[in-house]
Amino acid sequence: MDVSTIHQRYVGRYDPMDICSFNSRGHGADIGHGHMSEKKPYQWLAWTGTLILIMAATLAAFNQYPYYVYLFCIANSIWVIVGLLWRENSLVVLNAGLTLIYVAGLIWA
């Protein structure tokens, strides 16, 4: 089967993994106007965590140990809370793991 046959076979079909192909009503590409654009609650908390992460990365870039580790712990802890509030297990696991790694580094450094 050549590429054009494969392309013709799948043109117009719904792909659940392609978030850009259909909006929430199932009509053509409509990026940013479907259910993906709904604002999640606690955005202020998520942005606070993000700003602290950026500050921590900046301190890490200039080797300001241990201050950047403290900020990473705070920011990742905030993101654990956000993950719990949003019911996003991947955020919880990632940021809880990072927090534990940073705390372990502080203890055994």
C-alpha cells in the first residue's frame, strides 16, 4: 500500500489521539474553541508554582545552592497540590517524585 492510498483511507476519519482535528462538536479543525480551552480551576496556584519553578531554575543556572533546591521543593509541592485538585495523576507522581529527590539531596548532600 502506498502513502496516497493510506492517506485517502484515513482522510476524514476521527482520530481520538489527534486533539487538533475536531472541536468539541465534532466539526473540522477548530483549535482553541473546543473543550480543551476550558479554564481549569486554581489557575492562580498553577501559575504561582510555575513562576517559582522559573525562579528556581534561574538560581540553579547561577549555582545558588541550596536556595534553588528550596524553591524547587516549594514549587513542586505546589504542583502536587494542583495535580490533586485537577485530578491529574501524572502531575502528582512527577512532582512528588521530584520533591522527594530534592529533599533527599538536601539531606545527604
